[in-house]
Amino acid sequence: MNVLDLLSQLRQAKIQVALEGEKLKIKAPQGALTAELKNSLKEHKQEIIEFLQESQKPTADVPTIKPINRSGELPLSYTQKAV
């Protein structure tokens, strides 16, 4: 099982996984965290931490949204024109 599959399985079970500093925090409804899931978490703990750390990094590929001047008339969207 890879990290994405494990995180997907946890999400379906309504188990929340988060990072607090360097520590992995798990919040689960009572009875949702089975022995199998606990073992998978222990086995993949470092991979999950690395995945979550990487997902929190800002990406340089995302362009910055720049504000436009709102003092004049704004162009209508396609839907607004059609109405």
C-alpha cells in the first residue's frame, strides 16, 4: 500500500491526519482505527510526514492573482452576456 492509498483509506474512515511541527497527529472516531490501520500508520509514518510536509510547501508554478482596477465598468462573463 502506498501513502496516497493509505491516506485515502483513512479519509474514508473519517480519520484525520495532520502535522504539528514534526509530529504526526491522528484524530479518529471511536472504533475507526483498526489494528490493521494502526500497523499501516506505524509502517508508513515517515512517508506520511514527508508527504504532508511536501504538500504544505508553496509551489512556484502557481501564478499570483493580481487585483484589477475596479473604478470603471468590469467586463461581463459569458453567462452574464447570455442573460
